Amino acid sequence: MSAQKVLDLIKEKGIEWVDFRFTDIGGKSHHLSIPACEVEAETFELGVAFDGSSIAGFRGIEESDMVMMPDTDSAFVDPFTAHPTLVILCDIFTPDGERYERDPRSIAVKAEQYLQTTGVGTAAYFAPESEFFIFDDVRYESGMNKSFFEVDSEEGAWNTGRKEEGGNLGFKVGVKGGYFPVAPVDTQQDIRSEMCRLMQEAGLRIERHHHEVATAGQGEINFRFSTLTKTADNLQKYKYIIHNVARQYGKVATFMPKPLFGDNGSGMHVHQSIWNNDIPLFYEKGAYANLSEIALFYIGGILHHAPALIALTNPSTNSFKRLVPGYEAPVNLVFSKGNRSAAIRIPIAAVNAKGSRIEFRTPDSTANPYLSFAAMLMAGLDGIKNKIDPRKLGYGPVDKNIYELADSEKAEIRSVPGSLDEALDALAADHSFLTEGGVFTEDFINNFIELKRAEAKAVSIRIHPHEYSLYFGC
């Protein structure tokens, strides 16, 4: 969409405000609104200035001036504002016109450009399955003398005896019982449908929605794949719409990987493939799971670099509360066709050459989509470049339920890091695959590690409530 078409759209829709947005290193969106009457063609040429020193991990106060450069193709009408508002996503540039090396969206763009220079293919396609919970109430506090969290849901398995409903209506979702019964057990059909309606208006192609496995309002909405940066843009829209529709219904949505103890967490399984113009490169009929050699090398790259990669795809301390065996958590660094206990699953049901893809199941939605998708692509391309064959390195295929293997067999299977600190150690030791073509820089990686180390330390030095259960009476 040209700048002129955006200006025409502003007039056509009676837009009063234009909201310019960008994404920080942690994956949160930030915005600045300008009266529509002040937005001109020059706005799209010169960009919108802002103070980068106020954004965590960006710039110091002595070099704070930065510029948001609007991507006109990303424009959509905000469905939540009382005053008609057009949202436009932006890349971050320095005042001298260079892409800012710590801007996540610019890193995603550079990853796509790097793919084209390799000669492997022309486009990488991504499709995340980002799971979430919708709660009725959330309370938490972390202080000197108090630390707790409490969430509640009308669907919660713990509420079979609750009186506050004015007569308990029953039909609660049991632990691991949410996949996927009809109403009245599933109470959130309409709220998910409303989310989907607004996503479609914002430009996403919706494929399906349903209740997920866990009790207490776990859900999933799937939108159609697209190219790397476009899919990351769509995921930011997706999360924005889910958070705000939940708020409109008097509820609260979270993408936290493990908000409940003892039930399934929320992952972000990421489907991905590479094409060369209109030719899918991951398909070879008759091979294992109909996978081509290029696809196998791509898998090899992801599994080989997985410990480092997980620092970007699962970048929170809470991520590693989900990555434990027994909750459909893909902790095993192997690949398999149709096997959901493997880190990489090859979908084989209702798949043809165009639908041939791999599914990396380890990530979660605390990941910044621009960074995590770019990192996955770079790991996969490194696998192709260096012909990393996962079959020769002990990464599978494994077509059994891994959790039921004998201990001797399990011992042969490598697992994901056990903590954020372990993943950050792996990233510090193994990141040259990310810096190929200048996609990620050493500065960015060092800065990212420093930011995440601080988060890990903040959690590790605080007193956990369960420690009182274990040790208070010592």
C-alpha cells in the first residue's frame, strides 16, 4: 500500500488519529498517536521521531533520538478506540537513516533478505499456534514480606464446590480435560469467535479456533501462514486483539507459558517452510514423512542449535516451568512424524506438497516473534549450509512416545536447557549462526543476554512461597 493509499484510507474511514507502533526487545508494543490531519506524505518519508532512551535495552539518554519509519502495508483500523484510529507498524531507524541494529522488526526483515542471498529459496513461511488462557480474575504481589499469585476462572476444575455463582452450574473443565468439549463445558465459544471476527477485519485469515487441553479457559486460534515479518506483524495484532476483547468481556487473557501448576501450559508451536518462488522445498514424496533433504538439514540446524535458540524462543523464567515432561511439553530434541512429544513434529495428516512443513513445538509466546522467527530461520539455514543431518547426530526420527521409553533409551536423547540461565549460557557460546549476513549483531546478542540475565536474577533472589512449605519448620 502506498503512502497515498493510506492517506486516502484515512479520509474514507473518517480516521481521526494515526497510531504509530513498534516492538521492543522483549516483544511489547509501544505507540504514539498523531492527529490524522497532521499526517502527510512527508510523514512516511521522514518518519516519526521519539525518545529511544525510555525503551528498555534501546539507547542511552546521550543518543536518545530515534525515528519510527512506517510500513504502510501494515496499516489496519483499531477496533477498540472510541475515536477512529488507524494503526501502522514501524521499523526503527537512527537519525542518520540507518536501520537500528537492536530493532526486532528490522532483524526480521534482514533475516528474510539474508535468505534470498543464500540462493536456497525466495521466501520463508511461518505459522505460529499461540495458546493462551482467559481468566475471570488475576491477583499477584511480590514484596518484602508477601509473595503470591491467584487466578480464577468459572471453568476452573477447582470451582466444582464454589457457591459464589448464585448456584453452582457445574460443567467445569477437568484437569487436562479441555480438548475440546462443546458448551456448556466450553464457556468461551462466543468470546473466541469475537476475537476471530476482529482479527479478520484487521487482515488475518482465520483457520480455526477451539478450547485447549488445560482447565480454566485455555484456548487457541489459528491464523494462516505468511512470510516471516508479515507473520510476526500478524502475531502482534493477534495478541493485541485477544487482550482487548478479553477486557471488553470483563476477563483477562494471558500468554504466560505456565500460569497454572499441574496442568498443561501454553506453547507457541511454529510451523515453517521455505519456498523458491512457487516451488515448496520441504517436500519429497515417498521419503520419511515426505520430507526433502533440504527439510532434513533445516531440522538438523534447529536441533543442533536448539540450546542457544531456546534463549530467544523461550526467553522467560516461566518458560521452563512449562518445559517439563508429562504435560505435552516438547522437551526432547528429536524429530518425528506426528509425534507431539518431540521438539520437532512433521505434520502428515491432510498435507500435500504445498502444505509440507516442519513444526517446532518448543517455543512459547513470551518470545518476541520478530526475533524468534528470525533466529529459527537462521538456525535452519545454517543446517542447510553445513548439511547438518539430524539422523546422523542422534536427533531421530523417534516415532514412539518418548515419555514411555526405557531409561536407557531416554538417556540417548538430548533435552532442552533446564533454565533460562542455561539457555543464555548456550546462546553466549553458540551464536555465530545468528550473525551470518549481519542479521543479528554481537552488540544485540550481548545486550539481549544482559537484559535476560537481569530477569533471571530478579526471580532467583526472591523468596518463593513454596519454600515456606518446605523449610519454615526447619
